[in-house]
Amino acid sequence: MESLKYIDFEKSFDALKNIPSFGVAGNFTGHLEQAGEARDFANMKTESANAPKALFPTYIPNKGPAPEFLQMYPFDCEKIIFPKNEEKIQIEPECAILCDLIWENGFVEKVTPQYFFASNDCSIRKDGARKISEKKNWGESSKGISTHFLKTDNFLPGGVMDGYRIASFLLRDGQIFDYGEDSRVMDYSYFYGQLLDWIKNKLNNQADEGPAENLHEYLTGNKEKGLVMEQNLPSQVLISIGATRYTAFGESNFLKTGDEAVVVVYPEAEFSHEELSAYIAKKAALPKTVSCLYQKIVV
């Protein structure tokens, strides 16, 4: 596993600012219910009972039809800035993928993952938000991604990601708490080819209805389908593919100033959960096969 290829964006984090980002809602059984968001999707039709509910935008760098707040780069690899006039924010521990896009006739033809990494799709818990994205991007340092990207192989069953897990922790007052359930990446409802087909469909065809938004319009900068200059279309997207279920502690404890949020994507062959927890508690260096994100919660 030490030979696993990776990219470290520690010194070039700004290189990611040209890449639109999205999140998958409802790709882990039970998370929406814990987050109090299942009712938001009650009227949305899905292709199956376990299908994700929607693909939501978190960052759209082009100045087009997307709301202005989505043009603010939200990612930080060191901190989360607490949103003004809000009290309830939670870690959303996820595996994210950086994907290449191939376009044809103004539509996404192919989605190809290149790297995977730890993501904190941090969210405000509040009633009355019209769109999912309104709970996600409240400005600078409202979300997090690890700077350590791990290379995928073929993004097929039997590949390197089969052996990876997602864990998350909260460091508070000198103690460490499990925040999300330690889960296999393979436990996502949609993964590998099924997930890529679903993402492609949502990027091309998702309608502006309920909590969902028209993503094709956002990516192309044009409200008329097909009327685009393909050389101006994004060649990559960053997608957080779904938050895991919370532990009892994570479900009932919101973040506060001084906390540290930690999300880890790690190979289960190298660590037990207890061993990983000990590393995190000590803030010890982890091997290059691990993608880890530490974020301080600040005002």
C-alpha cells in the first residue's frame, strides 16, 4: 500500500479554485433521518428506494446563473469559520472524488474519478432552507477537504477503494469522540459504475425543483441546453459522495468554538479503529496511504 500514488495540495490549495464542487444527498442509509432532512425530500421521486436523493452544488466558480453565494470558495484544510447567527453545525464525514469530465454536444458524456480523499461537507441544521446548498456554503472556510489526494485505479469492484473506510472524530477539551460511524467506502448505497451513471444523469438532467437545482445550467452558464462553447466547460468536478451515519454522540453534539473536526479515509488493512483513534488523539503523523483532514472551529 505504501506505493499508492497520491497528490499533495498542501502548497497549492488554490489550484482547486477553478473546479466546481458538488455533494450527494442521501447516499448512506439513515443519514438524512439523523440530520432531520428526510422530510425535505419527501416529494422527490427516485429510481429506487435506496437511490441518492439529489446532487447539490457547493461551489460554482463561473459567474453565471448560479446564486452569488455559490461563487464563494468554501473549502479550507485547516479551519471552519462558525456561521453568523447560527447555532447548529455538524461535521459531515465523507469520501470525495476528483473526476475528469468529457463533454459531447453540450452534455457530460463521461465521468472518470482520478483521486479520492477525506471531506467534511459541513452543514447548518436549520429549518426553512429552500435549497440544500443554502445549508452548505455560508462563505469562506465553511467546508473542508484534505490536501492529500489518493489515486484511484479503475474505480471498479476489486480496486483499491474496496479496502478503504471513513472515520470521523471530534476533539474537545482534551478528549476524543467518535462523531460518525466508522464505515466502509463500499457501504455507500450507490458506488462505482452505478454512482457514476447517476452523477452523469444529474449533471445533465436534474431539474430545479424542491431542494434540488439545475446543475447543467450552472456548469454551462447557459439556461438553454446545448447552446454552449465546449472549450469553456469545466474539465473536472469535485464530488463528496455522501455523509456517513452519526454515532449517538455525533447526532446530538453540534460543533462549537475551539473544537477540532477530523475526517479520515484510511485502509482497513493497516489500522483498526482503535489504532487510528490513538493516532488522531495524539495528532501523530499518518502514512501516505491515509487521507486525513483536521479543522479547528473558530469564530
